Amino acid sequence: MSPCGNGRLSGNLKALPFGYAAAGCLAFSRFIVGLALCLTSGWGFAEGTPSPLRIGLTPAIVHDQDNFLADWRDYLQSKLGRPVEFVSRKNYREMMDLLKRKKLDFAWLSTYPYVYLEHFHYVRPVATPLYQGRPYYRAYLIVPASNRQTGSLRQLKNKVFAYTDPFSNTGYLFPRYRLQMVGESPDAFFRKTFFTWSHRDIVNAVALGLADGGALDNFVWDALAKSHPDLARQTRIVEKSPEYGFPPIIAQSSISQEDFAALQRVLLDMANDKEGGALLKRLALDGFIVPDPKLYGGVLQMMKAVGDL
């Protein structure tokens, strides 16, 4: 049981091109530009072209990078020879539901959703990213930089803690597992918990003092340390988890072998051409490799230990 009821409620969110939110004149203008890009991107395809490949994304993987998504879509379309559509949702549950209902062909989610869905044969892995040359990432447990006393998660007892998403490995599963391993009840340990629904907003919540601590993945914190150092410096890392397999790009189980192999080939080759390499650099990644199931065994063990499987 999560701190927010069943922890797996999803809102009725409407996907907009490239994740734009239609709020205010500026946002509306950005929506129109995004819509134009969507429409014009398909003009180069002949009549009778196969339906678009639908790829799901959440803010946990690609955050506030609308221009990047437009460029990556164009790259994938040119390599695959068919339209590509990115489908955005705010949380993992909504994306998982789309995969279960076969409304998506591929998705890039957290490790937890992949392991959960793969366990029930809804998906299979396509490619694992390389971060700093290796297919791993880990959880960071952070506190406000002004808090110089706290040195571990256990010292946050009866405090306010920010989780990322009920289906996040680094932002929910690991801290709960960590507490259970030291004999604490994850549901009773903190005075209050809440979900931010994005890893970046964990940093915001802790930096602003809305939470006494939070959990997120190091990929996001490392990126913020470079792009927004003033924000990252307002937090301090007190614990790091073991390494886990980096969130893979996955395919829903009924995807054709032809489509599966085509996208996998393009992803594996990205680091070998100039345009693909430039896109990877914008993501702070070094490339993609064929997934190794052993990379995700640790997450599976944690899920079983806390009763999620």
C-alpha cells in the first residue's frame, strides 16, 4: 500500500504533441508550432505509408526537451522510412496501461515498469542505453543542502519525504526496500509523503523545503548539476543505491519482429553516425546496446521483497 491510497491512480490526461501543455497564450503558441511540426513531418511519406510507430515517453526520461523530440522523431523517421509518433503521459501508470491495451508500439519508461510488465509478458526489451559508457544508473537520496546533520535515510524518521512515482524504481521502490531491509515499515516511517511525478521536481521539492528528503535517479540529478547548478547545489546527496540496469526502450509483446528489429537496429547504430551521435550527446548518453536480462535482476528481487510481485 502506498502513502497515497493505492498509489496507482491515474489522471485523465490528454496527450499533446511533444508534451506541450495548453495553458496561457505562450503555451498555446507552442502547441500550434508543435502541431505544425507534426503535420509537416509526414509530408515526405507516400500515400499508403504504414501507420506511425507509436513511442511512449514520460518526463522521467526526456524532460522539457521538445526541440530534441522533434529532431529525434525526424531522425527515426528518416532511418525507418515510416512515420513516428511520440505519445506523452505524465506518469508511468498511464503509459503502462497503454502498453497493456496495445495502444503503443514502443516506450521508454523506468526500470520498474519494464520489469513489472515483462514479468507478465506484456513487453520485451529492445535496447539499453549506455550512460557514462556503462548500462547502469542508481538512486540518489537527497536532503536540503542546509541540512548538514542527516547522513542516511534512517535519520529522516517522522520527516516529510518526496517520492517520484508509485512505479519508479529509484524514486519509490528503492527507498521502500531500503527501509524494509533495516527493519522499518515504509508505510509508517515518514510523517508525510507525497509524489512529485517527475525526478526533477524531487530536486525542486527538497531545495524549496517542501520535503525533508527525496529519492530520484542519478541521471536526472547529474544533468541538473550541469544545466541548473544553482538548483542542484541546494540539495545534498546522503545515500546512493547499488547500480541497476538503465531504463530500457521496450516493445509491447505483439509487435512484429520486423518492426522490433528495425527500431533496435536504428538505436544500436545511433552512435555510429554523426547525426545519431549528436542526438545522443543531447541526451547525455553514449549509445544503446542489446539488453542483458541480468541487468534487471536486482530490481526484480526488490519488487518481490516488498510484495510488489
